[in-house]
Amino acid sequence: MRNQEEENEEEKSEDKLVLNPNYRWLTLFAVMSTSGGNAMGWLAFAPIPGPTTEYFGITTNQVDFFSVLFMLVGIPVGFVAIWCADIIGLRKSIWIAGIFNLAGSLVRLSTLFHSELDAENNFVAAPSWCYPVALVGTAIMAVSQAFVLVIPTKMASQWFKGDQRLLSNSLSSLSNPLGMMVAAVTAPIIVKAPSDLWIQALIFAIPVALGLISSLFIPGEGNYLPAEELSFKQRLKYLFKEYRGEYILILLIGAIGVAHFSTKLTLLVQFLCPAGYDNAFSSSICASAIIVSGLI
């Protein structure tokens, strides 16, 4: 009965479409590009700890902090992002994600142009200011991640019909792990020496820029706007009142799974390289195997 009512509402809304429905594919592309580019930025340094430590003159633990910082910033900002998506709407949320994503990428890129060599033709570590500024750029990108991860379901419900929402939500959500896989595969191929880091950062910024540019052409909030929607506070209250045990269990399982997955990707190269495996195998092949097996 409920499904029939939803179908009737959709049929009525289709008769009153305000925006060209073809814009849903542009919106999907903008979200996928932004999400994939953000994931590539998150995993930019973890697959190549050697060149990164040499470039910045830091330890591997400090390299790991690039990935950890994403979580430290992204998780608390995520609650703000959910609230903002309700208050300011989908389109502006995508803009915020794109702007922070590109701004963080450019800040980090600005620290990667050092290429000084000493008298013996050995690389000289970048100035001491480069590492903290690169961390600032990473933190800015992490703000984007918070929005990127809460946008897909809202985008699917407001731009796509009922029989297309699962596909659109899946594509936009899966673009994040696919971005991680691209970073894991390409980073060791692109970066052979510390002086190559800027090339990688520039290439990884391409989907970020495409995501922001395409989002500027999104004409509105979508064609399937809900007549009435519970606020973020009301939804949380409902979940903890009606499904407290189940919700907390799902929350814990999901959190543990994400933490385990993120830790493995961040430290994979550092685990395998001391055992004699090269950087390309440790990152490109093993990291891809982890992600692809999850997708399958």
C-alpha cells in the first residue's frame, strides 16, 4: 500500500517537473568526481612513504598523520555536514564539498614544488614550513569529505526516480573507494622520486576541479523534493527512541569496519616493504585487491 502511494506521488511529481531531468546525470557526475577526487587526496601519500619522508624530511609516522587527520577532521564535521545539507540544501552542499576539496588540493600542491639538490646530487628536504602547510591543506580537504559522504542518498532521492535511486546512490557511494584504488595504483607509478610529488598532486586535482566546475551548472535541488522532511535532530531522536539497540549495533559494526579498512590501506606499504616486497606490489596490487574484493 505504501509503495503504491509513493508511486502515485512520483507520477504526479513527474507531471510537474520543473527542471530538465537530464541534469540528474550532471549532478551524479559532480558528486562522483568530487568524491573520487577527495578519496585520491586522502590516500595520496600513504602508498609512497619513502619519497614523502624524503621530500618533507619527516618520519613515516608523520606521513601516516596525513591519513589520520582526514578522520580527525571529517568525523566531527560530518555531523555539521548532515545538518547543513538539511538547512542549505543539496546544491549548496555539493558546492561546499567542491570548494573545500579544490582549496585543500591547491594548498597542498603549493608545498610540493621544492626540488633542491646538494653538491652530491642528493635531494634536499623541503623547507620546514611545507609539512604543516600540507597538513592544513589536508584538513581543508577533510571538511569536503564530511559533505561528500552524506550527499549521495540525498542526491539520489531528489534527482532520481524510485527505480533509479539504488543505482545512483551506489555509483556515487562507490566512487569513494574507487578513488582510493586509483590513488593506490597510480601513486607508485607516478612518483619515482621526491621531486615527482607535485606531478601526482596536479593529476589528482583534475577530478576535484571537474567536480567543482560541473557542480556550478546544477540548476536546482532536484525534481523529487519531499513535501515534509524530519530535521536532523528529529531523525536522531527517532532512531535512538525506536531502534536504539539495533542502531547502536549497526553504528559500531560500521565504525569498526571503516577503521579497519582505513588502517590497512594507510599502513599496507609499511607492513609489506620491510618484508621484501616492492612499493608497486604493496600498493598497486595488494591495495587494489582489498578494494576490488569488497566491491565484488
